[in-house]
Amino acid sequence: MRNIWIITRKEFRSFFNLTIGYVFIVVYLLFTNGLFFYTLFLVNEASMRQYFGILPWVFLFFVAAITMRLWAEERKQGTLELLLTLPVRDYEVVIGKYLASLLLIIMTLGLSLNVPITLAVLGNPDFGPIIGGYLGAALLGASYVAIGIALSSITENQIIAFLLTVFIIAATLLMGFLADIMGSLGPLCRFLSPATHFDGVSRGVIDSRDIIYYFSVIVFFLLLNNFIVVSRK
């Protein structure tokens, strides 16, 4: 556990040493706050429905940008071999990198709480969907990060890692939107899409199937990441 914490702290600090952490937080907050205030004042709708509605697509690009360097940069700079010869287990490195990225996502979501606070000051919003939306956002981000770091371990090119992550996640999102025209495969496509499960949680409906789905995705891709790292050794 100590090794995991050391790696998590090192990777988390590296986000801000390379300024990617600051860029991610600032750009994310500017974009999502701009969208919120647009719907609040121009559309005259005091809710976070639009905010959470596009979050699966917003996270798609932001998380891919965060995770693309986690393994790819280690391989490109030749530091992966050194890292794996240290007295740490492979899974500890995988989990440490994963938790560092997840902490950045959670921190960013925490900084976006000005949105529901503004709603509370201006009106009387229903906090059930808002709490559900933030819970769903955390689970969505956690699953995206697991996918992103697994794909980053495949290549030493950060751009390829970014594009792979965007392509895989976008494909699963589209499966949910196209489920109605997929015939007998519709229910399976709908179940495999993270957008389907996020939609339920963001409405304030906590279904155990949605929680199980996200944790299954996280565990699967972390195991895949560990398998890739071990095979590289």
C-alpha cells in the first residue's frame, strides 16, 4: 500500500510539473461553466441537465489527454524498464498511475461545485439529480481513466494513445445512441454503453446494475493494463 501511495503522489505531482494538470482544470472549468451559464441566462433553464448531458463526450477528450502520456511517455523515454526494476510490484505501478489520474478528475469535479452553489443561490433546484450527476461523473471518469491508461500502455506514441482512447470510448458511447436500430443486438449495445448507465445515475436513480457496470469496466481494464505491463517485461 505504501508503494501505491508513493507512485500515486509522484504521478499526481507530475501533472502539475508539466502544467497539464493546470491546463486540464482551467479548460474544463471554462468550458463547462460557460455551457452552464449559457443555459441559465440565455435559455432560462435553472438546471444542470445540459451540463451532465454532454459530460460523457466532454470527459472523452479530457481524460484521453490526461492518460495518453502515463505509459507511452515512460516507454518513449526508456524509463519504463527502470521503473519496473524498482522494488515495486507491477500492479502497484498500475494502480498508482490510475489513482493519480482519478484524483485529478475528482479534484476538477470538486472545483466545479460553484455551478450547483450558484443554482442554490438563484433558485430552489432539485439536489437529487445534481448529487446523482456528480456521482455518475465520478464513476464515468473512473471508467474512462481505466480505459485510457490501458491503451496508453500499448504504444510509446502519445498521439496514438490519445486517438485509441477517443476511438474506443466514442464507439461505446455511440452504441448506446444506435441501440434502437441494432435489432436484437440493441439491448446488448445499450448495456455496453457508458452513456446509458450515466444517464440513469445522473437522474438521481441509483441502480446496482449501473454501479456493477462501472466497477466491472474499471477492474477489467486495470487487469488488462497489468497484463500488458507484465508481458512487456
